[in-house]
Amino acid sequence: MMRVLHFFKTYIPDSFGGVERVIWTIAKGVARHDIQSDVLSLSRSPEAAAMVAGSHSTHKAKLDFYVASTGISISAFDRFKELAERADIIHYHFPWPFMDLVHLVSRVRKPSVVTYHSDIVKQRLLMPLYTPLMRAFLNRVDAIVATSPNYLASSPVLQRYAAKTTVIPIGFDDPAILAPDPALVEQWRARVGSEFFLFCGVLRYYKGLQFLIEAARQNRLPLVVAGNGDMASALRDANLPNIIHVPEFSDADKAALLYLSLAFVFPSHVRSEAFGLALVEAAMAGRAMISCEIGTGTSFVNRDGETGIVIPPADVPALDRAMRALWTDRDAARRMGDAARVHYQAHLRADTMVDSYATLYRNLVR
């Protein structure tokens, strides 16, 4: 049996964001390829957080402090080396500068792959200091994975390593989205109606919520915003009658909201939105999408004119026009939604991603 060690800054039960969901899906899926997975991450309470997570095991090193939003752990060096010694493959998840340092200091001689989830965007002012460490790390790993052809083409860092970079798009399966609970659908229909535009996700600075609010102010079309976060105050301040805010919801609730919606709107305007997992869920549900061209995987998931409409970032008039276009041409919205589901089945399923990683692992071991 092959053994793979994943290394990332956070993981369940401490956190379950986009990268963590990717790790979970890979670790769970490759088990049917006779591949055992371990995940090492940092935690404030390492003893309490370590666990067996279904088909794989999680391991924790104590999170000691942060430097420039980067988690640091002194004990992680020894813990990583111990787990790496019994692994056949080391699978890193970028970006996390401390991870680069651990790899170089530990000098573990095992085949290695790094999934390049995103360029460093928010801390770009520190890039001159970090770049030598990053390049030393990326020079040493055996293979790099970009999560979309769009990101490979637009990232200056990935272009430098194009010769050893392959593309494996992120894929997910969610039975709840494919078959939403009829009782929940009716409960949400009574609460928010149907045939609305839906935004779903954490309300972070790069989600473009301010532009969506302004577009909704102009077109007065029904909009449901499902999620909470730093930008939630903008919704309260806007106080628009055509916007319903759903701050708390379950995965099953999300499936019901997708089922009831006319289209999914996702106006992220900064490259911090590296792929757009919420778009994958919308495609899975067969909903037309509106997203922005930011040179990342969002335009791999949503193909302009085919699965939805792609607009320039931070462009309120363009967002307004796109929403009005889908609202007035429901047949086009449904055709795009059908095309989105076909695109999902062909390129964005979990099994497709998992099988590609299993093949990459075997090739690295050979």
C-alpha cells in the first residue's frame, strides 16, 4: 500500500475551508486506489484535534505563533520528519511559507508534489523577502499541480515552473446538491421564494459583495446572499428590500437554495479567488453563473456564453446587465444551467480529480 503525507497549515476539526476540502476529497478518494493518507497541520490544541477522519488520519503540531499571517510551529519540524519517513509521497499545499522552510530544513528525500492553490496576493509587499525561499522550495519539489489551465497561464510563478507543472482541476461531489431534500426545498421556498439570484460563500473582502449590492440596488432583482463574514455589515447598511441575507445555513440548506435559484452570481474581483468552489456547486446544481474574469479557475468553471456570463471585475454596470439578461431570458438561463451540469460531469467531478492524483502519485514513485 502506498502512503501519502499531506502538509498544510490547517485541517479539520480546526478548519474546513476550500483547501481543506480538497485535501479531504483526495485523501478519501485515493483509498480506493489502495493509497493510505495522513494529514499534518498546525493546531492550538494538537492532542485534542488529532483524529482518524474516515479513510485517513490527521496529525497536529502545536501552533506557536504567527508571523505575517503565517502559522509557525517549532515542533512541526520533528513531527513532519517523523511522518515523512514512513510516507512514499509528500504532498504539499501552497501557499504557506513555513511549509517551504520545513521542507528545506528537514531534507527528507521522498518524491514530492505541491498543489499550487493560489499566488500570494494579500501579502504581496513581503514577496521580495519570501521569493528566494519560495523558489528554493519549488525548485526542489518533483512536481507541481495547477488547479486550472487558466491559473497556469496567468501566474508568473507557475510559468517559471511550467515544465514540471500539470493541470488537475478541483473536483467535488455532493449528493445533497444532486438530490436536495424536498421538505427543505419547500421550507426555503416559503421563506425566500424562487427564481432569485443566489450568492453563497464567506463574505470576505475579495468576494465583490459591494459591487453586487450596488447592481441589486439598480436592477431591484431578487437576490439571496447566503453567508457571513467581514462584509456582512455592507448588507445591513444597504437595507435593500430585494436582498435577503441568510447568515447561517447547512449544506442541505445550500442545496435547497441552489435548487430554487434562477442563477448563481459570484462577483469575486481579486485573484485571491483562485478557483471558486461555490461555482462548482452551482454547476453541479445545473445553474447558470455570473462571474468575473480575474485570470483564475473561475473562468474554467464558468465558460462565458456557454455555462453563464463572464464580466470584467469590479464593474457594476456589467454585473447589472448580466443579471438583467438572465432575468429577461429564462430559456437562455436554463440552457446555460444545463451546459454547466454537463461541464461539471465532464471536468469537475471528485472521481476525475482523485484518479488524476492517484496516477501522478504512481508516476512519482516510479
